[in-house]
Amino acid sequence: MSKLFMILSAAMFSSFFANAQVISSAYNLTLKTLLSHTVPEVPVVQSKELKGVLLLDARESKEYTVSHIAGAKFVGYDQFNMNELTAIEPNQKIVVYCSVGYRSEKVAEKIIAAGFKDVSNLYGGIFEWINQDNPVVDSLGRATTNIHAYSKTWGVWLTKGNKVYDSRID
């Protein structure tokens, strides 16, 4: 009986992570419980294939200044204001990201509530973007390996790059 239980448990565990959208199964499990999943999620690998997408960075300015995905527009989280999106067509494909996906999910919910039709949350956030070896740029548009890790607690999910915990680069 215990052998059958172990086999079934292993099969369920494997199938749970077979559709994982991030490299680390532990990170994926954290995201599955942290996020409300109220917004369509797009994995990093798929987001790179999207054409004509508007990337919105829902982190704070000190995080964006250290590094961000090239071409991303800063919208913030605490100071997010829908007025910054008035020039954007409601059918524009939008992908919102933050460090891990929580703040961007909340901002994306507001954007959808305002009538935008094609809004997604980058699953795993900029941490997973970096973990999958994708480039970021600094405030001057130069390639960098620095990434704001938000906090030491959340920074454990950032496995690549140079972790920065404030906006100063030493």
C-alpha cells in the first residue's frame, strides 16, 4: 500500500510541475500559492515571442533604475496611476511584470478593470526573466547584470545576476 501511495504521489507531483512555467519547482510552488491567478499569465519563454507587446514595469522606481527589461515602461506599484495609460489603445497587447509577479498581477487587474482587453502577467517576473538568461538594461539603456532583488527574503528566487538591494551600485 505504501509503495502504491509513493508511486501515485510521485506521479501527481510530476504532473503538477510538468506544466511549470519557471525553472525551479520550489519557485513555481511559491508562485502558485502567492498569486491569485486572476490575470492571464504568460511564461517568460512565450513572452519573448510576442510581437507588438507593451511591457509595463510595476516595480518601484529604485528597482527600475537598477535594471529593467529593455523597452519596458515604468508604471510603478504604490504610485500606479491609470492616467499614464490614456494614450494606449484598449486592444494593445500588454504584459505587466514586477520582481516575482504579485505586484504586477494587482496592477494588471486594475488595467483590465479599466477596459483593456489583452493584458497578461509575466509569470515569475523579472527574476525568472533573469534566471532564464535574458538581458536587462540599466537606466541609461546599457546591458547590465545588476538586478534589484527587492529584499533578501525574495532575493532567494533570483539565481542569476548581481543582486542589488538599493538603487546604488557599488
